[in-house]
Amino acid sequence: MVTLPPLGPGNAGPGNAAPGNAAPGNAGRWRRWSGRDGRETARFLDITDIDDITATLLAPPPEYAGLRRRVVDQFTLLSANRCQLQRSVNWGPLDPLLTAVARRHGLLTRTGGRLPDEVSLLLPISTMPKRALVAFNLVGPGGSDAHLMPYPASVTTQGNLIVRLAEHIGYPPSEASRFVVDAISRFRPGRFSGNHPGLVPRRGASLGVRAIREYLNKEAELAVSEATVRSWAALVAGTEAILCQALAEPPDPLSSADNLLLAVGELCRDLRVPVDIDEAGIEAYLLDFVAWIDALGGAGAEAVPVLSTVAEYGRRWEALAAVTLDPYRPALIKMQEERRTVLDRWSPLRGGDQSLWSWLVNPTALVDLDPGGPGSYHVSVGTDDTSIEIRHPAVIDLYNRPVERMFVEDLQRNREVYAYYTTDARRPVRAKLLVGLSVSRDIWRVNLAILTLMIFTVGLSVLPFQLNVNAVTVVTVPSSFAATLLLTRERSSLAAWVLEPFKLALLVLLVALAVTAGARAAFGWHTSA
């Protein structure tokens, strides 16, 4: 967890404007006072344009570490393709931080030296992966309106945070490096994978020079040669390694920090960059950024928070909510969205040693956890399909290794839900929750019985003996059961996915039974009685 220095006059940083000015990149979007400005004492204070507050909440110093009290994540597996996340963030009274910031910026002269009962500001909700939002909903304190800030506003805030962290250790970035930092944050993988799916490498493979060149030519309208892209790739290779090592996560080919050349297109689209920039100008920006990262890499452990934050924003972005709250009371922010369900037949913990039986009955689901930061963390996972049960839950890191050093204060575990609660400061910043999926026992018994009968029936039909009427009845009844089961629609696509191996086996047996029956009728494949 990165931390910022204590707030003071010398730590205003870029984006922390004087009382009469808006922060860079935020000009003209917000007003500080409401329509009640004419009164002697203002009852409403708008400080959404002061990045001191948001940056401090993102990386709190020790005196403000307890402001985010609790985070609760509830995952519900809706189908084989969708997973619903309901997240609530509980903030303690923010008056100590807000009073310090408002007093430093001279904002309490109209409020009698005290914060009013209504303050509008930006609160961090979650560090989210860079992907399109689906079924997103946001609710502010007490059911009030909360507005998700536009993506460019988050990019500006993220850049200001990185600058503040770097200034604190004495390595502030130049203007050119700041432009590259913003380009890294601005790049979204969907621009690459959605518009050019054929260029996306296979799992475990790296992004090739030809794919990057084609992307830059089509999306950024940069007519660069393959030799130029190759020279740029060699130039930034060491920088990419430094950032990846600081983040300590598996490589991601579509991360703009792991592949800095993906951010070149966003750099050229930046309105602060000259429109007629050429290849030499782009290389100058890259050289400046490489020199800054190399200086940070040689600064030791104190520069790791800066490097990891830069690398983090190549993969994720900060969701910020504009809310109005009472600074002297706790505030609860609620968020809801749908994410893609990550299902797999092979558990990453079992690896290649998984048996065929485990493949049939124990598929797994993975959900991404964001347990980092101070305060307590509550998480639960379940399904809304009563035919699906939860088995063998485990918290694993991003390298698919079990997280063992995490003290859990409370745990609830049954067939329908898995939930735990922790305040352990040693918990990982990023993790995944792995749960096994299976059908309920009553459905499991019926499917197993019909599968066993079908195996027996097919074996009986293969034997070269003449079958009388009673034997034909024995063959017909299990096949009718199997056909009925195959035609029955499951309660959800999740249950259909879990039962897919069983139904595939029944379908194969049913076809085999039809083939053997036809062979008997056509060729007299039997002996006399």
C-alpha cells in the first residue's frame, strides 16, 4: 500500500489549485460554491476540484489510514457468462482531512471557520480492470445520487497521484514523462482486442512487433516501419522489465505498462502534444520516460510505490464517485456491476494432475478480489441457482498459489455460500477467490443413475446374443430417460455448463445404442437362442 506524505503547504502538488483556480484538466467542470453563496455563512462546499483529498484517500498517510473503515464485496454467479458484484465502501467521518485541506486553501472564510453540513467531493470506489462497464449502478450516502466521474478525470487524478508520490522521494517527472504517464493510464485494452481481435496473442504469448506496428498504423494513424517499432521496443524493454518487477504480477501482453508502445497511440492523441509530431519526437518522449524510470529503479525500495503505481494504471483505473455527504458522519458508497464469469474445467491448483473424474464433477470459477488497503475486508461468493453448490473454496494469488499467510477472523462456509472477514494487514493487494462448482446431490444422484444404466444398456446391446421382448424393454427404458434428460432445459446457463460433460456422455451413449441397434437389425448381429 503506497502512502503519501502528511498534508502541508509544501505538498500541494499539481492539480491542487489555489482557491480561485481549478485543477489542471478539471477547469470549468465544477464550481466551488452553490447558489446560496450570497448568505453570510455558506451551507454547501464543493471541493471536487482539489486533488489533495482524492490522492490522500488513494494513498493515505498513517494519520488518515483509518478513514476507509470497511469494504464488502458480494459476488453472485448469475450464469456461465455473467457474475454480479455488489460492493460497498464505508468511509469514516472525513472532517479531519477535509478541514485540513479546506483551511490550507482558505475555503472556511465563508463558513464561519467550520465545515458545512454538506460537502461535495470525489471518493475512490474501487481500482477496476480496464474494460467496459455492464449494468453499472452507483448510490451515494443515504441513498443520495452519486456520479461516476468520466474516464479522463480518473486519468488526470492518477497522473497527479504519481507526480505527488515521485516528488515526495525527490524524483519528480518532467513534462514529457508526465505525458507518457497519462498515455499509459489512458490506453484501454478494448481498443486493441475489440477492434483488432486477430492481433491478440494466445494465452502465455507475448505481443509481437508486427502486431504493435499494425495497431499503431490503424488506430493511431502512424505510418511507422517495422524497423522503427523494433528499435522503439528495444529502447523501452528495460523500462518494461522494471515496471513489471515492481508490480509483481504475471505479465499481461495488453497492459500499456508491460508494452509501452501501446501507449504511443494515446500519446499522439494527447491535445498537449504537437499535432505534427514525427518519429523523432515520439522517440524523444520515450527516451525522457525511460531515463526517469531508470532513475527511479536506481533509487531503491523507496521508489517501488511510484513504479508499482505506474504499472498498476497500465492494467487498471480508479473509479471515482462525486458525492455529497456530511463530513462529520460516516458515509457508505454502494456500487453494483456485472462482470464476466471466469470458468474453467481444470483447477489452477491441481494443474495437470487432475483426473478425468475431477474434470467431470469439479469445475471451478474464479473471481478477482481487491482486498488491499487499510480497514476490514468482507467477501462472499455464491450463486442464485439452487441447483449449483459451492465446494473447495481457496484464496490464491495472481500466480495461482494458495495464500497461506492471511489471518481470517470469521468464516462462513456451506454448500450455497462462502464468506470470510479479515483485518490482517498482511493480506495481498490483489488476489483471486477460487471455488469449485457442482450440482446439488439430488440432481447428481439422478444423473449418475441414468448414466450407469446407459452404460449397462450399451454394453448389453453390444453382446452377440438374441434379445427377447423383455430385454428390449430393458434397453428402451434407460434410453428414454436419457433422452428426456438431454431435452430438459437447465435452470441457468451455469448449471448447463456444469452438467455439460454428463450430457455429452449421455449423448454419446445414446448414439452408440442407436448404432448397435441398427447393426443388429441390418446384419443380424446375434447368435441363435
